[in-house]
Amino acid sequence: SVGRFGIPELERILQLKPSWVIGNDLMNRNIADKLRALNIEVTLHQINTFEDYIFWLKFIGSKLGKAAAAESAVKTFEQQKQHLQQLPASLPTTSCGALPP
């Protein structure tokens, strides 16, 4: 991250001499427009779901020539997600006096 959430610092970004900047939809559009005017590719997208995250892993992996590493990470995350989805059924249940069991 270069700057605060949703408010990147243009000068600091330019010091890095990027060819591509990734940000979420909350990024200041004026900054994105200035970067594009300098022929720097800007990709903005919000990650709201697990599926969005998986899409971005694959997209960025492909763009950086690391598709196999991205697929491996996706597989790991999907296995972890399946494991976590099974946990609630196996955990003991408790009740609280204020809530029904």
C-alpha cells in the first residue's frame, strides 16, 4: 500500500516507477486518471467475496506470468475454505441464557 486506504499518494507511487497499479474501487479516481495519463496501467476492482479473491489471484498470477503459482495458491485456499466450512458442524454447541439453545 502506498498511502492510506483509498487515498494513495501519487508522488510515492511515481517514485516506484510502476508499469501497473492495482487498487480497489474506493481508490481516488483522480489519482487513477493521473496515472493513466502517464501511461501507467491501472486496474481497479473491489474484492467482496471469496470468489472475487480467487478471481484476482488468478488474474494477477496470469498477468505476472505466475499462473501455476496462482493456481496452487487457489487450490490451497479452496481446501482451507472447505475445512473451515466443516468446522461449525463438528464444534460443540453451547447456549447462553439470553439466547435460545
